[in-house]
Amino acid sequence: MGKKTVRIYGTAVNLSNTPLVPPDSDTEVWISNNYRPHYGRLARLGETDEWTAWFNLHGKEHMLKTYPYCYKWYQQQTKPIYLRDVDPDIPASRKFPREAIQNYFGGPQMGSPGRYFTFTGAWLTAKAIMEGQERIEFWGFRLADKPAKPHMCYKFERPCFFYWVKRARDLGIEVTYQKEVEDIPFEPGDPAAYTDALYGYGTTHPFVE
């Protein structure tokens, strides 16, 4: 039996290099936010049943304003759609386990890993650790420097990404990602130094209300 594995998909161009999930595999595939970028990078996602759970920690108002077509798509799904809270207009919606994750990593107080979340992928990595995944694969991540504009915060997210990778590896979890990330210096951030808002829950960045 193979390792208990989850794949976390981003939307960078290298998502197109993602291999198929092995046949008869129990590997989970977690995807977040707007579905169109994923289908644009990995066209087969629009035609297969490959993903197992979808996540969106933005508020409903943001979703309806920014990508209403995606919100309608959520309404048509039968597999789990994790949101901040259950949405009665999305039958498959589930409440994202924010509190459980924060408490697992020491609570939500300032300086705790339980509030060091700067992007959705950090939350998903922490969730994978909490659930006992033995292997975490990142596909469609580059973490390259981007201009300081809305939707271009990879540089800001990068220390948090590497922090959660380190947490996973320190626990003996196998973590893999593509060459574009391997070529970036491995510099984990410090939760004690993070004083910004909790991503998805009061985030001050212009693209998250």
C-alpha cells in the first residue's frame, strides 16, 4: 500500500505538466478558488473527475463580484466545496475547519503557527498535516517574484509556503514540488514575526475583502 497522499494544485503555467493520478489510487486532489485558471492550465480537469475537494476562503460577496460563473459552478457540484461557512445555496458546501487547524497548531494567538496563513495553500498544507497525510505533492506552483499588485503576491506568500513545507518534513511527511520551486532558496518564514491579518478571515490585501 502506498503512502496516504494529497495533491495540492495551484494555477501557475507548470500545472500543465501534472501527471495523471495513478489508476486505482486513493490520492486526494485539492484545488482552490476560481476553477477557470485550473481548467486553462490543465484542460483535463474540465473533463475528468480527478479532483476530490475544492476550497474557497473568500467571502461570498467577493465570489459573486469577481467570478459569479464560478459560484454557479459550485452550486452544481456534488463533491465537497469547502467555504468559510456552509452556504445553503451551495448544496455540497462544507465549513472549512479553521478552528480545528488553528488549535492543532497552537491556537490563533499572535506569534503562533496557528495564525501564520498568508494564502490558501498554507491552510491546505496545515490541513493535510493535521489529517495525517504521509505525502504532499504541489503541482502548479512557481512562487516567482511578482509586482506588488493585486493577485501578484507570490513573494509575500513564499516564506509561509516554505514554513509549512518544513513543518511537514520535520514530521516525516514527504513533500514534493516542481523544479521551479526547487530552484528558489528554501527560506521558511517565522510565525512570530507575522502580524498581518489571517488570510481569508479579515485579510487586508486588496483582492480579499
